[in-house]
Amino acid sequence: MKRIGVFICWCGSNIAATVDIDKTIAAAKQMPGVVFADHNKYTCSELGQDMVKNAIKEHQLDRVVIGACSPRMHENTFRKTVEAAGLNPYYMEIANIREQCSWVHKDKETATGKAISLVRTAVAKAARNEALFSTEMPIERRALVIGGGIAGIQAALDIAETGFEVDLLEKEPSIGGRMAQLDKTFPTLDCSACILTPKMVDVAQHEKIRLITYSEVEKVEGYVGNFTVTIRNKARSVDMEKCTGCGDCMNKCPQKVSSEFEMGLAERRAIYTPFPQAVPNKPAIDRATCRWFTQEKCRVCEKICPTGAIDYDQVDEFITQRYGAIVVATGFDTHKLDKYGEYAYGKHPDVITSLEMERLFNASGPTGGKLLRPSNGKPPKNVAFIQCVGSRDKAKGNPYCAKICCMYTAKHAILLNEKVPGSKSFVFYIDVRTPGKDYEEFYNRAYEQHNATYIKGNVSKVFPDGDQLVVRSVDALSGALVELVVDMVVLATSVDARSDAKDLAQKLSITTNAHKFFNEAHPKLRPVETQTAGIFLAGVCQGPKDIPETVAQASAAAVKVASLLSKESLKSNPTIAEVDQKRCSGDMSCMAVCPYGAISEKIIEERRGRETVTRKIAEVNTALCQGCGACTVACRPGAINLKGFTNEQILAEVDAICL
Amino acid sequence: MSVNLESHEPLIVAFCCNWCSYAGADLAGTSRMSYPTNVRIVRVPCSSRVNPSFIIRAFQRGADGVLIAGCHPGDCHYHSGNYYTRRRFTVLKRMLEYMGIEPERFQVRWISGSEGAKFAGVMNEITQEIKALGPNRKLRDVR
Amino acid sequence: MKECSEKMRKVASDALQKQEVTAVLGWRKKDFWWQSPVAFIESVDDVDQLVWDPFTVFNPVKYLLEDYDCHDKVGIFVKGCDSRGINRLIQDKRLDRDRVVVYGVPCEGKADADKIRASFASKKIKKVTIDGDSLIIDVDGKEERVAAEEYLLDKCLTCRYPNPVVSDKLIWEEVPVRKGVNEARFARIDNMEKKELEERFSYWSRQMDRCIRCFACRNTCPACNCRVCIFDQAEPRWLGKANDMGDTLNYHIIRAFHVAGRCFECGECERICPAGIPLQELNRKLIKDLDEFFGEYEAGLDPEDNPPLGTYRGEDPAGFDES
Amino acid sequence: MKKIAKSQLSKMLSMLSAEAKLYVPVASDGVVNFAPWQEDVEVDLTTINVFVPPKKFFFPQTEAVLRYDISDELEIEDFACKAGDKTILFGVRPCDVSSFAMMDKVYLGDPVDIAYRQRRENTTVIAMGCKSPDETCFCTSFDLEPGKAPGADVLATDTGEEIVLSAQTTKGEELLTQLNGLIQEATSGDENKVKDAQEQAKEGYTTSVNVQGVMEKLDGMFEDFYWDRLHKRCIACGTCTFVCPTCHCFDMQEYSTGSRGERIRCWDSCMYSDFTLMGHGHNPRPTQKERVRQRFMHKLNYFPHQHGDYACVGCGRCVRKCPVNLDILEVIQEIGGAAGGM
């Protein structure tokens, strides 16, 4: 018989106000195997922990049950406590009588009854707890950063600066991301390219950083400290070694294509770099549009290339690399406007999105930095800005606030007024949100100094009137119908998670929220970690944020990576699967459902009658197993069990609950 | 074990995955969202750890209802566990119904770590439903 | 029929003589007209025991498990239904394909002794033989010729695989699949699903009440091939030994669940159940639901694939509230 | 000797059921079992072998022997002394009646099984003599008379339109006395009819075996190769043991819910791999060979050595029900080698 000690925590009044502690103790003393039961104001305090340690020694306890808060809170604390008293840490079990009892129930009598039941269940489980031991696992001291926007660039640079190798993965031919598309940045109106390009160059030149562009994650295996990632290096059709980046091919390529970087406002060639300051500044052939690949004629670039770098026969290559940690910084997509027909986007050339507006402002953009109306090439006088397009819209868009639109619209209003003297802007808004250092002041400047008029109201319709546009709305403050005649309409388009975020999440075994933004491990206390150890988040892929926040998060993720990689080794989780040789039939049903490839076949020798025979059974790789237990159910004879959550333990818990 | 019909308070065993639904239950607690005391949670690492035998065992030992709660599809901490849960318990649930067990008695729900309100809501809902059915007699041991 | 037996004997005798195999599994005749148990032929001298008659029903595949046989190379006669059991064992890695030589015996259906007893005095029957569409029943020396269709086992009347799906050698020509078998496959299940909840429960509790927990259904089933069955384990005790309704339902639910997606519908569990429990109605219910929810799947056809509970698709539908 | 018209049978059973729990053979979904008598059930008077033999009324498949509760002070509730409600079994066939005598040797021998004894004492057995044996019946091979049932309290004989009842024990006499007014005195003609029926019942056996010397032969056969050959077909189900009227092995199981629980006695089968499995993992009967050997050695050698009779009454259930046609008939034939007129 086990010698179980039960410790009930008051948690101040958090538990004690709803659960009758004395009654619970009295009941615990009657439970099978319990030889000691006592209580504590705060068991997690030093005093409380000492009491547990002393009782273990004094009463020769070999199992400990602590009735307190959620094991998600203090399981580790109390494991250490019992370990300090000489017990295996896994001899400790927690009865969650706070989150799942005192905090959710009001009636003291029934709550006490439930607390007793929860304690009994934990006692039943603890009686079957076995000693478990961690193993040490080495760490691969190399990090992978997925996404070469400002978040990924910052994270890669910071990690590299701590001395660890980093691979920076980018799916486009160049790093730079969204920030490269921006003209100026709020609230200082720095030129975006001016502050970004040096960082891009730093990345390219850093000896600890390997840049892997035009590539995507194919497969992720392994676990913290030991990920094995397969990367698909898409066929660029240009030999990166030979190419000097002279650009002749791009000038001579006869096939013009709408430029993604310029938001379709300009053209690029089929062989292209996304933008002039691209890093690496070496082109790729877009096989979907290249004449050779689509029509089997042309090969102009091959003829023109002075170094013979064009290689039409290139195929996708797969790089397999081990990493100790991964930073996900995949950024965002802009919201699709197909549900917003009332704004006439796509129907009238002078209705554009805010990102398109950035390109129209930009000196290297389609208009060379002159703000001109797409319809007639003349500078606009009056521009309407419609806020929250696709944001804060439960009916047909995103319910959340995209966070950056208020600020960039203020920026647009200021830039407009600076570029086109005498021009006016009209901003239709729901609320203006400007939390951030110098943000409110920046917004004030827009309407105080730059002819911006803010109108609170939803725009119901945008329609053409001659060569101009009418914006119809209601001024929510006065109730008056507003109809403005303007030259251009700019839609503050919402921010979406990447359309393929779910796929990547599955490959990485991380989770997303309802809007496909990756989930952090804790919204406040672990904002850059994911629930999968060793995988961290930076930038908008985690949720809408502006550049300063993105950079801060990227640096934070880099520190997390560095602190992980600076460890010698990691302790493995001992609550993993285990095979009972005698019961295993070797049908490998377990292997089929294991998400980590942690189960393999093994040949054993066995006595059958008077003979020694060999047969195959399943074996668990203790480093790969993460302890989900899917195998334990696939295994019909119950030959594979999960340590810490064994069949015996769970059945005992069920029995104890139903007593 | 005798069952007093008038004052019958159903007993519901909920198998909750550690990463989503158990966290959801904790969040319900942290947010002080109340729900009936009828529910007892068994913490499992993943809903795919729940063996159909555990469900039947709970009913045999006197549970009036059993719930499996796991992460939403695509959100499994272990990648794919809840997809197996979905397949396994779709067929188990339908078989129990086929054999004449009330569908409300055995349920599967997806409750994420951020859905404290949903957790409390589901507990309220299930307790109501099962209370209305009365005690489980069909799968219960006669002891 | 006689020629069939002869053909089988010839095949077995050749194989044993040439030492292609060291044992052959087939069927033989025993004392009563309705007894055709499995024969273990280990010597050429014994091949004459082999028969093919209306009662050679028992699926011999399970005897290929190591617990039953230690021969290195075994020949086995299999009907269509039996043959899928071979794939079952291979898929479960419980049988090395190289260890068996499979002799396929296409089958037009086997007779139901109870149906015959209902029409003829069992004691007086000396012998039952099959001749095309007819059964010839020797009643005290007088031969009665009846339509086989009316005396075949129900499971044979709805058989979808009368011809072996795996064989190294087909012993005689393939036979046509009966008409309407696909429609008949889930007829009993459809019917049951239409009944009210309480009616379903009373039906099943009445059936299960007869269960004596002999485990014959499990032990004859090639899909139940675990070395140590969960129901036989004492620690933990998954199934109480007490023959209470709770434990009996536990047994039948979990047994059916364990063969879900793996049962290949040979129907032997139901046929040999001494208590006449309609076990196929549980097995087929699971097959029907698996097909409906996760795509059609035929167990026991391809030993390389993964049964439906061993795989998933992200977009699978669910049989519960997924909101 | 008394008699009752078959048309009055229901009335008689109704009267009996007022006095005790009355069980009669009833068909349900084509399977005949002893079931509690109710006004609307149709009593099956023709089926010879009910599926689960009536030994279950004295030796139930599952019975709690005690209940304990240690949640407060240790409390133990013993069920044995409470066992044995007043029970009447109607329609037990002679082979099954004779199996009771065999069970008595086990459970009423030293030490006496109290629950069993009380059930036996409180049960009145009304046997139904057989008229025409099934093809698998071979009770005559064990010197049983199909029309007679010496161990029964009352013997009922179907004489066509009537059933003749003769009390064979005081319990039987008391039972018939209760029925006074409903049942009539049998005539000498009826007595003759009974005799004729009993004689006629002996005819028509198509199956018999010679059991002479089987026990002695088996004395030297423990290590015989015969068992290696015989067991191969066995799929290790427990059908034979559970349908056998004389198999009487049980297992003790603990049903525990932590601080409360029950100790349960339930039928076990020597065919099961865990029957002799020991706590530390050793199994003295490691393969099906030892288990099959055990079953037949027990019935045909150990039991007769100990108790003087073969532990078989020739009911033929195992012959009919064994899924692989491995039965005691075959074993007796092969061991004895002196088969009768098959």
C-alpha cells in the first residue's frame, strides 16, 4: 500500500472561501492509501513547500497529492518540492480545486463535495504514479527564421549577433517584405527603404546568416533543440553563383507582367527582381509567364546573359537542415475587397488601396514619386480616405481592428498635402485610434496643419460623377447626409493572416486563432513563444502590429532563441509512450498514427515452448515522442501505454470519480 | 448503488486535453464563470489519448454523461491527435446511439484554451441535457 | 462437388509431395452431416480427408497465426470470404505472405444446417450434397432435391466476394456474384436505424442478455488477432468477468470498435455465436458509418493500405457538434 | 401420480408462480433458455437442450459473494447466507437433472458451498421426461434413461393431451399437494402411458458411445501425442464450458471503486489462456494443448477418479455448439475406440 500525503491549499480565500477545508481534509484522511492530510494558507509559498517537504520525511510519504490551483500553474513548482524531499517528481499529483472548483462554484456544500471528489481522483491516480526520469538531449545550435520581412530580418540579425548560425528563409526572390513596399513610416516620416535597406544588406553580409530566398518550408520533423526541416528551394532558373546581378536580362526580356510589388500599378518582366534594391539582387524567372516555359520560344535572357547564368533546366531542390529553434515571421496579406463592391474598387481606377497609395507616393514607384490619379495622370486635389475597410466588420470582414490603418491614413493625409499643395483629404472613420508614442500628435498634425477633415461615418457608396467620384456617407455626429466629390478614394484595407498560415501551422505543429494568426503560448506572459517548444513568433503573423512593435517582438524572439541555443542540452519530457513487449502484436497500428515518427519496428527474441523465436514489435524513440498518446488508443491490446497518463491511472481516475 | 430519482444530480466525466480544453476550463475558472458542480475533469495530454474503453468504463461505473473535449481541428498541440479523435468518436458515438444510448449522454466538443466562456457554456448545456434524461441505467453496472 | 474435393486433394497432395508446403489447411468431414471442420493435413496419406461440401464454412485463416501453427510453409484453401482474412493478417503484420500458399476456391454459398433441420428430420439425414442450384438431401436413403437458395446461410446470400481476392492458385473457375448483394449489405442496419431509440435499446439488450461471454466471436475472427487480447488482461482489467449487462455491452461495443475499418464481413462471428447474437449488425453499422463519413473503404482487399481509423483527412466531417 | 390437461398448464404454472420464482423454457429470437414464467410466455415443451443449462440456478454465472465498504468503519456484507429464494424449475430435462447430482458432489462435498446448498434446498425441480432424443443426444451412453429423472422432485411426462406428474421426493409431494384442486389423480391407464412413453423414449437414439474403460485408458495418456493433434482445431472460446451442464469452474473477481467493492464469483473456462495465469506471469498451461487436455482429462479421468462418475451427462450441447466441432463425443470415441452405432 502506498503512503499518500494530501495537502489542501487555501490559496488565501480563493479556495477556502468556497471549499470547506476541514471537511476536505477529514474526507481525504479516509481515502485508500492516504496516511497524512493537512492544509496550508499558500502551499506554493516557501512556508507551504517546507511543510510538504517536512511531512514527506516525517510520515515517510511516497506519493503526494496537492489540492490547489491548476497543474498548468504550479505543477512544476510542486514537482520540484517533492524532488527536494527525495521523491521522484512524478510522484506528485495536483487536484485542481481552484480553477475547476472554488472559482466556478458558489455553493459551499456542493463545491466542497466536488473538491473531495477531485482530491479522491487525484489520490487514485497518485497511487498508480510511477517514478519517471528525464533524459538529456543535445541541442542543434542553429536557428531558422521563416520570412524575410522586417520581423525576420531583425530576428535573424539579432540571433546572428549572439553568435549562432541562422538561416533566413524567404519565399520571394528577395527579402524585404511589406516594409519594402512602404514609402514613409509613421510617426517620423522616415523613408521606409532608407531604414530597411541597410538591414537587408547587413543580412546579406553577415557571416552567421545564410540567406535562402525563393524557398518554402516543405516539412518539419523533430522537436525543440532538434528540428529537421526540409526546405523547398524553388527553381529560380538563374544560377546564383554565376549571376552578377547586372540586370541586362530584365531589360531585354520581352514578356511584361503586372508587378506584385507595385500592387499591379506597374509592370515587371518575366525574369525579374521584385524591386531595384532587392537582396539578393539576382533575378528569378517567373515560369508561369516566361515565354520559354509557356510557349517554348524566346530564350532571350539566355542569349543576353554575359555569364551564362540562365538555367532553364533547374528543378526545385530540397535542403534538409537541422535546427535547434525556429522563428516564424511570415507577415500578412491585405484583405480581399471582393465583398466591398459599394466602394467601386476594381471598377474605377481612382479607387485604390492604401498599399497602392504607398507605391504612388514612392519615388521608385510607378509614378516616380509624383502623386497622380491612375485614371488621367493628373494630381488629385481632393482625396477621400475610407477607414476600417474589412476591419471591425463582423458582418463581412474581420471583427478585429487592424491596428495600423488610423496611423498610416494620417500619414497619407500629411504626405498628400505635402506632395500636392492645396490638396485636401477627407477621412471617413469609425474611431480614430492612436495609442503609441507621438502617435496622437502625428494625427493632430494631419488635421491641424495638412488640410485633413475627419468625418465620423460609414461610407455607403462610392460612384463616378464625370471624371470624379462621389462619396456618400452620413456624418454620424450631425446626422447630416454627406456627399463629397473627390478625385481619388483610398481604402484603408484590413490586415489578414497569410492565406497559407494554416498549412504552415500544421507543418510546425503550432496553432492559430480563428483568424489564422499564429497563437502565442500566453497572451501576456509568453507573447513570442508558441505552445510548441522551440518555435517562436515575430511580427504580424501573430497579430496586427506596426513596425516598432514588430521589431521589438523580433528582438524578443531572438533572445528566446539565443537563450535556448546557449544551453548545453535539454531535458526530455519523460511522460512518453512505452511498449509492453509481451502484449505487443507488432501490427504497428501505433506507428500509423504517430505524428512524430517516433515509433519504429524492432526485432526481439522470445521463448515459445522450447524454441527461441524472433518477432517484430514496436519501439518508441524517447527523443521523438512528445507524449500525445494517440498510439495508446490505436493499439488494440493496450500494449503501448503513456507514462504519466497510463491506462491504469486513467481507469483509476474514472473509477474514483464515479465512486 | 442506488439512485434517488427526485434529487438526481447527474455525474458527468469530461476528458479534457491539456492544451486546449483543460486550459479552457482553467480560463473559465480564472474568469469566474460558473457552471454546475456535476462535471469532473480527467486531464489527458490530447483527446487522442482517450480510449473508447474509458468512456464505457465511466458509464459502467455510474457516470450519467461523458464528454470528450479537445482542440479545434487544425489546432492540435500534437498536430493531428484530434483528427483521430474525430474519426474514432464519430463512429463510437453513432454506434452507441444505434444501440439505444441517448445521443446526449456521450458528446465530443472542441473547446480551445481561449474559450473559457464556451467551456462554461458547454458544461451548463450538457448538465441540463443529461439532467433531463435522468440517470444512466443502460450501461451501468448492476453493483 | 465430388470433383471439387478431388481437385483439392490433388492440389494438396502435389504440394505436399513436392514439399512446396509442409501442411495444408482445408476441410474434412466429421460424424454428423452438418459437421465439416477444418482439417490440418500434414501428410500425403491424409489428403483424402479433404472435402468440399455444403458445410465447409469455417474460416481457416485464423489458424495461420503463430499460436496455432509452427509450419514454415502452409498451404491453405480459402473461399472468397476467407481470402480477405489473409489480407487482414498481412496488413496487421501477423502473417508473412511468403509463408503461405493460397489455394483459392470460389464458392457459391454454404448451407445453413438450421434451415435444413427446419424442413427435414435431422436424425434421418445421412448426407447433404450440392449440385448446381440444388441441394441433395439424403433422408434415410431417399434423395430429396431442393433449391439451394432457400437453404443457404444468410451471409452467403449477401456475399459480395464469392471469389478469392488473393490466391496463388485458383482451384476452379470463378463464380458470379449474386444479384442485389450490395443493396442487401446494409439492409438490416438501415432497418434498425429507423427504429426509435428505446426500441433499439430493448432489441440490443435482449440480444446481449443471451451472451454467455464465451468469446467465440472474437476467437474465430481473423481481425481479432492480438497476441494478448485487451479483454483477457487482468491489469488493468478492461472488462469485468462478471456477466453483467454493463460488461457485456462493454465487450460488444469495444470488440466491434476494435474491428472497425478492419472487419471484412466474413460473418463468422455471427454464424458461430452460440447465442445467436446478430453481431454483423454491429460490425456493419461501423462500416456503414465509416464509409459515409470518411469515404468508402473495403477492408481485406489491399494489405498495403491504412484502415480508416489509422488515418485522417483535415476536412473530415464529424458525427458530433463541431461548432 | 397426478395429471393435468395441457390446456390447463398455464393455470398450473400461474399457481406455482404465486409460491415461488418459477422458471420455464422459453424461446426468444430462436434461442431457448430458462426464463421467468409470465402469463403471456409460451412454454417450450419440445426443445430438449435449453441453451444455458439450468446449473445456473444453483451456480450462477455471476454472483456477488460479499460486499465491503471501508470508507468509514470496515463493513462487510455477506451474501451467501441470503442466497436461495424459493424457486421452481419447470421442464428440466433428465440429463440436466442428473448434472445437478454431479454439481452436488463438488459443491455439497467438503467444504460445503453454503449459497449453493441453500439454492438447492429452496429449489423444486420439475423434470420433463424426453420423448424423442435429438441426433446429438447420447445420455444413454451414461446409463441415463431419457424418460426418467431420478434426481427431480417431480417428474412430468408428456402423454399427448396431458402431462402426468409424479412426485419423487417430499418436496415434490408438497408441491403437488399445493396444486390440489387443479390437478387430477392419474389413472392406471395414465401410468401405463407413462411407462410406454419412457420405453419409447429409449428408442430412436442415433448416437451413442462406449465409455467403458475410458478413464483407465486416460490414466496413461497425459503425455500422449493425441493431445498435440486434438488441440490444433480449438480456437480457445469458452462455448463448450459454458453450455456444459457439469462444468463448474469459477473465478473470483474484485469489483472495486476505491473504498467500496464487491467480491464476485463468476464462471470461468479452462479453455481461456488466463485461466491458470498466475500473478507473476507464469502460466502452467501455456498453450491450448494443455487446456484442451485438461478439459477432457477432468471430465473423463480426474472427476471419475474422485467422484466415481464421468463428468458428462451426454446432453450433446458441446457437440452442437462447438464452432470447430471438437467435442467430447469425438474424444470418447477416439480414446475408447469402441464407438456405438453412429
